[in-house]
Amino acid sequence: MSRHPQPPMTVLISGASIAGPALAYWLGRHGFRPTVVEIAPALRAGGQAVDFRGDTHLTVLERMGILDTLRRIQTGGSPMTFVDQDDNELLHLPAEFAGGDIEVLRGDLSRVLYEASRPTTEYVFGDSVTGLTETATAVQVTFRHSPLRTFDLVIGADGLHSHIRRLAFGPEEQYVTHLGYHAASWSLPTRLDLPRPGSTGYNAPGRLASATADRAFFVFASPAVSYDRHDQHAQKEHITRAFSPLPWKTRELLATLHEVPDLYFDSISRADVDTWSAGRVALVGDAACGATIGGMGTGTGIVAAYVLASELARTPGNHRAAFARYESLVRPYAENCQRGGDRTGPFLAPATRLGLRLRNTILSRPRCLAWMLKQGQKVSTLALPEYPAHTGASAHTP
């Protein structure tokens, strides 16, 4: 008597930015049936530049088959220059300091990952998960708009403020630590005529106002504040109050803030989760071990997605063992990368004039700069296991 083949395992992924589509790509390649749900109505375009650095990041991108594509659309790196109020240069950091080996715009990377994963992935935009009920064999998922569905596994790839983590693990306050700063970024309605390539920024103690030709980026020291993450008017007022007295081009940049629809505003924070899985639900990327800026979150998310999907494919009938192996392999690596996020605020906007002078003096020394670049390469290195390219995973987990 012949046995009927088991249907592919179904996996719901929340979040269509970076880690979510990367995980969907690898799951589809291994024979799973991934679905990605994203609260935004479409892929988010534009955004800040993100980077990859070191052999580990590049190896995963190459195994995905997207390395050459990213090289074709890379920005070429973004040097950083810090100036005084009269635009005199105080510190210049070369493109490789901020841009790594490959730098691309976040929106471009998201689009490449989406296109790579789309042949084997169902995407649902403009919706979000509202409830998770785990049974002995699956997870029943309710949505804001879609009808109830059942999946074998659920993965939260929805960032530092993960909704899946909140539903399956507990409130955000248990896992996210404010690091004393906020950051804001928005596109400029007209291109600035800047005398230098990359970004140019002006510091006052605890504040940075900077811009590229087409985007503003502000960082400022601030205690944690309560705000509606969807109320951009209130966020714009908060930024304006923090920066309105500053000289340089600050007033000109603030004047554009009230015209733009694409403001990014968030605290600089860190997520620390004791265990990255709970039953049939797991976390990947910033939802598990993230930092708002400076924690190499993009590269770490790509690597973590590769390992998670590959470990699930190794034992498709035992998700618990796969989740445990994934966390054991990736956690020490991700935590090392994440520590860079603790230093981001104090580096970009030192709290005192002495701190500003020390940063500018130390990083003006080529030997110090070379040492920091080398440390970044070391932190971003992980000995990747050799996984088969395709396993055709199909069995349901018990």
C-alpha cells in the first residue's frame, strides 16, 4: 500500500523588510511553504543605506545568488565628515568605515530579497497578526483583516518592536532597553548642494544634525519618551524642539521635515531575549537580538535567516531541536555584533564638548581608524556550517 507524501510544512513569517524575505527565500529553497505578512501596504522604498562586511556576510549573499546583483546597485559607500558651524572640516571618515564591503539602500535590498523569494513565497501586505494559539500540531493565527489560518510554525522577523515577540513572549518592556538616544531620518524634497560626498554633520553636545544630498539624519540624547509610533506630527515636533537652536544647516533641514511623508523616528535601543523560541514560534533578526543602529543588524539578520531555515531543513520533523541548534550557533555571534549598537549614540553625538574633541582627535589618527575597521571585520565573522543546497523538506512536525 503506497504512502501519500506529506504536504510541505507551512511557515508564517511576520515582517517583509530584510530578515523575513531572506528567511522565506531559504525556506522555499528547502521545500517549505512560507507566507510573509507585512503591515505596510507595499515594500518600503528608499531609506538609509545598510552595509555588509566580512566573509560571513558575503558568503551568505553569494549562496543566495544575490551578491552580484547587490554589487551592481551598491552606493559605493558613504564617507562621513563632521564640521563646525562654519563648515570647516573637523573629522573625515572614509567610505569603508560606515559602508563596509557593500553598501546598498535598505529599500533596494528589500526589493532584491523580495524578488528572490517571491517564486516560492506567498506575500500578504497591509495586514498583521492579532493572535496566536498553539495546538499540539500547529499554530492558529488570527489577522487584522484576513480570516483565521493555521501554520506549522510562526517566525517573528518584525524588528526591534516585534509584534510576534509581544504576542508569544511578553510585553516589549521586558526585552527592549533604551540606550539614551533617539534617531530620525527623512528624505529631502530637493537635493542639497553639499561640497563633500557622503554625509556631512554638525555636532553640539548630545546632538548630531547631518545630511547627504538627498536625506537628513539626526541623532540626539534623550530619555525614553512615550509617543505614538504612527503619529508623525508629534514626532516631528519632538525633533524640532531638540534641534531648533542649532546653527549650521540645521534650520534649513528642519524646515523640510514638515513636508515629508517618510519620516523614520525611533529610540536607539537594544533587544535582549532570554530564549529565541517558544513552542512553535521563533524570532529572527532584530526581534531576537537587535540594536536600532550600529549593531550590524542587516548582516546578522541575513546570516540568522540562513542558519534558521537550514537547521529546520535538517530535521523538519523536530522544530524544537532545530530552534535550539539555530540559537546555539547564532546567539554568540549576534550578541557580539549587537554590542556595537550600545556605542552608536555616544559615537555619533557625544554628550560633552570634551567627548566631541576626543572622538575627533582619536579617529583622525590612521592607526586608530585601521584598528577599528579590523575589529569590525572580526566581530562580523562566524564559522558557517556547510548545509546542503536543497533538502526538499516536506514532513510536518509532530
